[in-house]
Amino acid sequence: MCSMDVIAELAIACAQQTSRRQTPCAEADPCYELFCRALAHPPDEAAWHALVTQYGRLVRHWLGDYADDDACQEVFVRFWKALHSSETPLPTRFPTTGAILQYLKQCVLSVRIELGRAAARQAQVEAALRTAVLAETTWLHGHPEHRSDVDDDFQQVIAACLQTPQEQVLFDLRYHYDLLPCEIQVCRPDLFPTLQTVYRTHEALLKRLRRNVALRRLWEGQSGVLNGGNSADSSV
């Protein structure tokens, strides 16, 4: 019997064995035999294809919300690289099909964790960008409801203190739209390539504002605008 016929018979027997949910015997375990052939040196490509076909649905079930073709492929790639490159013989490391499947599940969980983290980071970035776009658009169009509590004199003094585009954007987003430093950095990486640039720019601006005599006089009459220099500093 040729190798392809043997693999085909093993694949059928493995599918039947799995569907009956029987615990395979060590001496006659078609699924385990497929794993051994697929991960041998050199590997049997037909056996590997049969395993992917057999366990692809199970991997997708384990992936849950992240079950797509790319994630499924990533799971099998990690599984393959880890086991095929190992110097420890497969029977020594994983004596049963159940043990192999437990490792396959670990690969699935690893991929799920990474995809979950990536999705969370993407959601944070998108939310921050939406906020930044809204803030910048509203500010540039000068909607009065966002500046109703700041008189013309105060605006003129602040405008004179803001010496760079970085300071202008930072002041707008920080004090008019309450964005955190990390959100400012994410929103405007063109102006703030690192979080430290946000802190440095803010500190330099605060020092200049504290030294400004005209602003100090305005603060005496409008103490609620910035809550004083120290309060602004501590909020970052």
C-alpha cells in the first residue's frame, strides 16, 4: 500500500476515533500516528494536511471570537515550529494524542492573548484619535461653548506664551479637552514622538506661564481658569 493510501486510511480512522470521543490506545492510535508522521524528519506533508483538516475546527472553536483564517494558521505555524524543531523525540515529550492536543491548545491560548492585547491597543488608539480629531476640529472652528469661560485678555496672554506648535496643541488638548499625556502622545506622534516629549514640553510651558506677570495678574481675578500653576502641574 502506498504512503498516500496509508495517510488516507489513518485520517479516516482518526476522524472516526475523534467523533466517538474514545480514549485512544497507545498501540493503535491513528491520530497519534498522524502526528508522528507529520512531525517526523523529514515530515510527511500529507499527514500534516490531514491533521490541519482534522483539528482545524477544534482550533477555531478554541479561538472563539478571534477565529479567522489568519489566526488559525498562526496557531498551526507556532505548533509546527515548536514541535518540529525540538530535539526531544515526540513520543518522549508527548506520549499520547491528548498530551499533544493540550499543547496545541496552549498555542491557541497564546495567539488569543496576543490578538486580545492587539485589539485592546487598537481600540485605545482609535478612541484617542477620534477624540483628537474632534478636539482639533472644534478648536479650529472656534465653537464658543468651549471658550465661553475664557475672556479675550486671557486668550491673548496665553497665545503670547505659546511659542511652538507643540505647545499650542498640548495646551488645547490638555486644558480644553482634558486629554492625558499618553493620549496626547498617541494622538499627535508627529509632534510628540515619545511620552517624554509631552512631559518636557508641558514643564517648559508651565515654567514660562508661572513667570508671566500679565498672566499672574489675570489669575488673581480668574483663579478658576487654570486653578493656578501648581494645580495644572500636578494634574499631568
